[in-house]
Amino acid sequence: MKAYIIFWGVLLISLGISLILNNFDLLSFDFSFVFKLWPIILIIWGLTFLKIGEILKKLLAGISAIFLTLLFIALIKFDWLGAIKNMM
């Protein structure tokens, strides 16, 4: 199985679970730290281009998908998407 398939699978599953938990107000987590750590996505993405084992690539794809989900949920929680729209 390719790493990009794992990435999209983990991203969609974690995003769906996070949105359901958010809808039922079960997700009470401080996401402000996620905005400070967003460059981790670039680091993990860069690591996937290196000649490393397939298992490590799949693991990095899953980790980056989970972190991207956290970033997306943080944008929703802090209504940064609305603020970005208002700026444009």
C-alpha cells in the first residue's frame, strides 16, 4: 500500500472523528499550540522524499495526516477561516 493512500485514509478518519467530537462538544482541547508547530508538516513531508524504508514512510504519512487534522480543527475552533475571509 502506498504512503499517500495511508495519508488520505488517516486524514479523513481523524478529521471525521474530530468533527463528530466537536459537534457534540466532547473535544475540549487547547489547539493554540498547533499554530506554533505547523512547520512540522513541512519537515515530515520532506522526510518522505528521502530514501527511507516503506514502513517509515507510511508512519510519517499517518503522523502528518493527524497533525494536519489538528491544524484544521484548530482553524475551526478559533474561527480563523472566517478571519481570513474577512481579510480578503
